[in-house]
Amino acid sequence: MNQPDSSAPAAPSSPSPAAALERLLEGNRRFAAGRPSRPHQSVSHRHLLEQGQRPFAAVLGCSDSRASVELLLDQGFGDVFVIRNAGHVLSPGGSALASLEYAVAELGVQAVLLLGHESCGAVAATVAHLRSGGELPGSMPILVERTEGHLDPAAPEDRAVERHVAGTVRDLLAASEIVAEAVGAGRLVVAGGVYGLHDGIVRLIDAEAFES
């Protein structure tokens, strides 16, 4: 008799928003402790996903090569809808915002995590710009434009990554009726967090604590 595949996907479920966010944090704790379970990576699960996707969460993260979202949250195929760009910037009418709205409205995710990380180059470039001026080449100035308003102009280096994450949370709720309505109806939780490069831990932040 064939033994059951312990990594085979279970029937789709819809956790509560709080449970969905906790599922991400539980995965991160496993990763940080060096005990990842690497779920939903079996051949049978991959084949099941040919029928469609039903992620339980969406994450807007930074493209930094040290902050791979699925790895640091210990999630597998089909679990998390991920959008990444340098500095996890969110522009009104841009593709990152549209992607998050798609995840909420069409895929029915229960949690959205805005995920920054320590030593973010885009945030550091913004701090340097506010301190000494100068422009980045090409299209890169948009990274500064979408970050500088979140920082303390008097001390831009003060908790810069945390402030940028908090500002991105506020921007998302202000810019998207789809997201704000889902939060108001209790179908969605939106949270911000910062990933520690040394200890591997994602720490949630209180976005309201950074409001000016």
C-alpha cells in the first residue's frame, strides 16, 4: 500500500485575517530558528496548482536578494501572492498597487503584509538624498520620491526603514478603496513589518506610532 504524501496539499481553507497573518509569522519563526518546514513543495501539490491558485496572503516586499519572501516566511507554492520592487514602493495607479488590489479582490487573500528589511538600499539612498541632495540616474528617482515623505525631514536616518514601512501601510489604505473596504468589513488585515538580516525575524510595527 502506498504511503500518503505528508506534503500533499490539503483542501483549500480560508483562515481569518488574524490567523492568516499569524501563519506568516509562524513560518518566519520556523525559518529564523533554522527549522523551516518548506511546505507545499511536493510534486503532487505543484500539479494541483495547475487548476488555479488560492493564496491566503499577499506581500509587498523589497527586491533585495537577501530578503526572499517565500523563504523567510517559510511558505510554499500557492501560499503567498508576492510583489517585489526596490524599496517596496507603492505608487498611486502603479502596478504594485494594482497587484495588491488584484490579490484582495480576485484572489481573496486574508492578509496583506508590507515588508521592509534592515539595511535597505533604496531607503539609504533616500536618506542620503535628504542629507546632501543629488539625483539617482535613470528612473531610479521614483524610489526616493515614494520614500522621502515617510521619513523625518529633521532626522531622516531615524528609524528610516520602520517609518517607510509605516508610511506604505498608510498609503495603501488611503489609495485603495478595495483594500480599505475589505479591512473595514473584517475580511482583511493589513500589517507592516521589518525583516532583520542578522536574526531572520520579521517584527511587526505599529504604523500609527509613526504618524506625524
